[in-house]
Amino acid sequence: MLKFVLTGYIEEALSQAEYEKLEDGSYSGRIPGCKGVIAFGGTLRECENELRSTLEDWLLLGLKLGHPHPVIEAYDLNRETANEQLAAV
């Protein structure tokens, strides 16, 4: 079975997302364990899309700068195997 490390990490992280409806009817979303990953949207769908985009940017910048990332379930982006798979990116 072909396993996409970055896609799996993102999907697993998003499955842990927490959303809150704000007083003005818009939404905020965050991913516990992913410090600074927060997004806002006028609808829940917009917020989900913004959160995915924010997470992807956060991950790519962190990988570029060599920052450690939190382990999300079975996805540890700090391991040698994951780093080798992502080296081609």
C-alpha cells in the first residue's frame, strides 16, 4: 500500500481540529498540539478550508526551517524515514 506521509499527517491532524462558533456567527478552528495553527471563516466550511491551508503552510515552513513537529498519531515527521520520504518534496 502506498502511504503519503504528509497527506496522512494533515488528515490526522485535521481530524483532531476543534471548532467554535463565534458570537458574530463566524467560526474559529484550531488544532491542539499544533501551536499557532488557527483559522477563521464566515462558515464552518470556510473555516475548515482555511485551517487546512494554515496547517499546510505551517508544516512546509517548519520543514524548511528544520523545526520539530508534533507527533500526530502514527505520523512522526521528525523520524529519519519520514524525512527521507519528504526530501524529494
